[in-house]
Amino acid sequence: MIALIKKDFKLNFAVKSSLISMVMFVPLLLFITEINDIVRIFHFIVLSYGYILINIPFKYDVKDKSHLLIQSMPVRKRDIVISKYIFAIISYCIALAFSLLIFTALDLLNIGDSINLSFNDIKETFLAYILISSINLPTQFRLPPKLANIVNVFIYVFITNHFVFIPNSTTIANFLTNTIANNDFLVLIVSMIIYLVSMIISIYLYKTRDLY
């Protein structure tokens, strides 16, 4: 399982252009976006980085057919699924750390507005990321690649839209952040339940999926 996680990690950073694009994404967004709230931009960046990181390995698997090779090896499908879920959590940590590093560097260079984050901001991005990943991964394990990509883009846009771009009292985001995100223990429990249920569903879907 550790080897599978290492494989996904290497795939994400195998191409230097991808890393450069991630670095340039934030300053470019600051210049072209019409969002004035720097914290909302931070939320969007973390969710975007995390979304990209968990999907790149799947795209490489489809391109190189490496998933077919892995399935022919003595590796249980359950372990493949669990490794993806573990890597998704690692991807969030990487996305969060990378975003904090970039925003800190921009702040030192006096580019854009200064950002003052609270722990509640981190919890909100984590909860939104768990929701995205918990839908994203089962679709990747069941649907054909092109259809899975279309569905996941829709889910990503829908959730980020409600958590980032429509901050008012009628949104799902505001309901969740007011009822859940203010309680550290509740955030952890709800996130774990959603994630574990998603993992169980993914294991079942992957075991019963045809090879393609």
C-alpha cells in the first residue's frame, strides 16, 4: 500500500511544468479575479490544489494503462482504494501547506492583500475538501474516465461555488459552517463518517467494476 501511495505522489510531481503552474496560479488569480476577500481566495486555492492532486494519478493511470497492470499483480483492490483515500488526505495537507507558503511569500513581497487566517478557515476548507473527495473518488472507481471527469468537474464547481463564491445565509456552506465547523469534535466526526462511508462504497464499486 505504501508503494501505491508513493506512486501517486511521484506522478503528481513528475512534471516540473505542473509544479511551476501551481506556483504561478495564485499570483495570476490575484490579478485577474474580482473577489475582494483574500480569505475566500485562499479557500478556493486550497480546494483547487487538492482537487488537482487527487485527480492527476487517475489521469496517468488512464493514459498509461498502469491500473490494468496493477490489477494483474497480487495487490488487493481494497488496498488500491484505501491507498487513494490516504493519498487524498495527504493531498489536502500538501495543498494547505503549499497555499500557506505561497500566500506568505506574496505577503512578504507585498503582492496582494495580507491574509489573516483563523483555525475556523482551515476547518471549513477541510470539510469542503472531504465532501469533494468523498464524491470524486467513488466516481473514479466506477465510471468510465471521461464520464468520471465530467461528473467530478461538476461536483467541484458546485461545492466550491457554495463554499467560496456565495457566502450568504441561504447557502449549504453557511449552514454547515454555522452548525458544524464551529465545533472541532463535530467536524472530525462528521468528516470521518462521510469519508469512511465513501471509502466503503468505493471498495464495493471497484470490486464490481469491469476493466477499462
